[in-house]
Amino acid sequence: MRRGLLIAVVVVLASCTHSDQDRAKQKLKEAGRELKQDADKASQEIKRGSEEVKREVGPKIDKATRELKDESNRASQKLKDTSERERRK
């Protein structure tokens, strides 16, 4: 009789453990899906932010680059002109 009761308890515990494992696996899958969704959402927000910065800052960077190039060309031309005048003296 004790042996039968012991076997019954072991069977019940084994089935609960399996059920607990299944619930734990399901919870892990749900957590994994939530993490992936959160990561995808964060990625999209970063992408939108990056595009917004590009739209706002891009033209300013282009303008500054053109101005630097123009200034560099003027300085180079001025140096050439000065050098040319010095050689003629």
C-alpha cells in the first residue's frame, strides 16, 4: 500500500513538474517575443530619429561644407596671387 501511494505521489509530482516546465517555457517564449518587439520598436524609433536629424542637420552640414570649400579656394587663390606678386619683384 505504501508503495502504491509513493508511486502515485511520484507520478503526480512528475506531472506537475512537466506542467510547470511547459508554463515556464511558454513564459520564456512570451518574454522573448516581448523583447524582440521592444527591440524592433526601439530600432524603428532610432531610425526615425536618425532620419529626422538627417533632414534637419543635413542641409546645414552641406552649407557649411560648401562655405569651407569656398573659403579654402579663396585662401588658396590669395596665396597664389601673393606668391606670384613676390616672384615678380
